[in-house]
Amino acid sequence: MSTTQPIRDKESLQKFKNFYKTQKPNPRNYAIIVLGLNTALRISDILNLTYDMVYHKGVVRTHIVVKERKTGKSNHILLNQEIRKALKSYHSYLISSSSHRVGNIYLFPSPRNKDRHLSRYQAYRIIQAITQAVPIEGHISCHSLRKTFGYHAWKQGADPVVIMLIY
């Protein structure tokens, strides 16, 4: 079994990030990728986000509060412009989905079960579809989004203590 790797190359990262925006447009998948790359949240925490945590009266919030499932730690997370733009585009797609119309509270609702969010396995398949189309070295998985955030923050000169506090 190989170790999950961050996406180190900036050009590969751009191709990876934009796959569901340009090559195979899908607002839901694009929003998942952008959230993962820009917030350092675990995929389980991204999938557990609810509509009301992210939107207020149909408008994307500037901050969200997430209680991490693994650690129980409460995080206040700024939603940067890239995330907000992706979530704004995703909003019309989401509210027109049958899952949302039947009352599913999740930001990324399961298309098959009205009371559940998208599965971790489906998130993994979303990421693997990109790695099949965009050649990236190393083993890329859901956790790669989190690792990529830390890697690029460190490379851009972020204080390691701040990165540690985020994680």
C-alpha cells in the first residue's frame, strides 16, 4: 500500500483543481475539491457540512464553524473568494437537486438516501476520476487535498506553527 501524497507541482495542481470546472463540468465535485484544497478539512468534515452551515438565505457565508469529527475541535474557517465563488455556482445546482428538495440537510447530499451525505467512497471516486485524466505523480486520495494545503502553505512561507495549529 502506498502513502498518500500531496500534489506538489503547481501546474498539476491547477489541472487537478480545474478538472471539474472546465474539462468535465460538475459544480458539486468542483466545490468538494476547492473546499478540500483551501480549508485543510478532512473529507469526513467536508461531507458532514450542512446547507445552513454554508449558506444564509441562499448566500454563501464568509466564515463557517466546523466541529471536527476526529478531534472534536471547533474550527472557525474563513471561506476565501475561490471557495465562495465555487459554492455560489454550486448553489443553484444543489437547490434544484431532488435530494435537497426532499429535505436532505447536507451540503453534499447522497443521491440515493435522503437522510445521508455523499459517501467517502464516492468522494474518493471523484478524486480518482481526476487522477485518471490528469497525470499526477504519487498516490492521490481524499487526504491529498489536506496534505496539499499544508505543503503549499509551507512552500509559500507560512509559519510552521500556524500550519500546525490549523491541523
